Amino acid sequence: MLYSIEGKLAQKGRQYAIIEVSGLGFQVYMGEESLRRLPEPGSPVKCFSSLYSRDDRMEIYGFLDEPSMRLFELLCGVSGVGPKSALSILDIDSVQNITAAILERKADVLTRASGVGKKTAERITIDLQNKLELSHSAEIVKQMSVRQELEEVLSSLGYQKYEVQGVLNDMKTPSEGKSLEEHLREALKLLGEKRNAGK
């Protein structure tokens, strides 16, 4: 029914954005990472959207790419997973990495999302086994393990989540040939360069 919204970004809230289209303002709920990546208010914006019907009202959920929207809809189809929990899951990593975790039945990865417990995470990995496809999912999960360790170490050193994720996204894919210490040195170097560039 509602596939995408394109218009002017009027406002960014903590959990939503207001997008104006031909004089109408649509409140679009979005994940933390998607909101951070939106341009400044007044800028043109387009998002893919999913309409979610509650007992007393309808809500629009927005995504910056189509794969995120598709995964959101699959997650919402799992018993016990509501739209807020689905958004929280999408915030923990990329669609590819979340898909790999589900296919490899790594429920512990999904429990990193706010509001998602062990039983719900396990139900997701079971219910979506035959609804997702991804090659090399086992290798991707190994790389995710290294990334998670790096995130924890860097966060403990006082770096903000968005800084850490941005640098880890810029780094080459973690390889088994490198130790955690080598990856950490590379990440710290990139973080220092980014902070110096921002001065």
C-alpha cells in the first residue's frame, strides 16, 4: 500500500522524522542509525516505508534502503516481534550481517538489540531460516565476532558509538590472518585521523 515517501525533511526527532509531501507532514518512525544519516532539515529526502497497523492507529516506518525495509517486514512477521524491536535489531549491524547471524542461528547477536530476549532471538533464527538467503554466512559471522570485540574495546576507551561504527565501516573486512591487537591499532589510528580532521 505504501512503498516509499519522497519530500522535504521538516524535522528530526529522537525516534522519528517528519517528511513534508505536497503540504502534508508524515511522521515516519526510523532507527537510530537511519536518523543519524538523514540530511539537515529542509533538505530533500526519500525513504522506503512500511505501514504498520495497530488497534487504534496506523504508523509509518521508514528506511534508507529497500533491503532494510524487507528485513523489517520479515522480522515483524515473527511472533513476539513488534516494529520497535525490529527497528532495534536493524540498528545493531548491517542487513547482510544480521541476515548471516539469523542463518547461522547466532541468537546472541540479536539479543544485543534493545527489547529482544533470548527466546525471541531464537524464535527469529528458526522462523526466518527458509525466508532468507546469503552466501558465505559462516565467514561473515566470524568477521562479526571480531568486529564486536573491537566495538567493546573502543567503547570502553571512551569513543562514542557512532565514531566506532563509522571507523569500523571504513576498515577493511577483518580477516582471520590479523590479530585483535592489529585490528585495534588500525581502528585507533583511523579514529585519531578523523578527530584531527574535525578540528
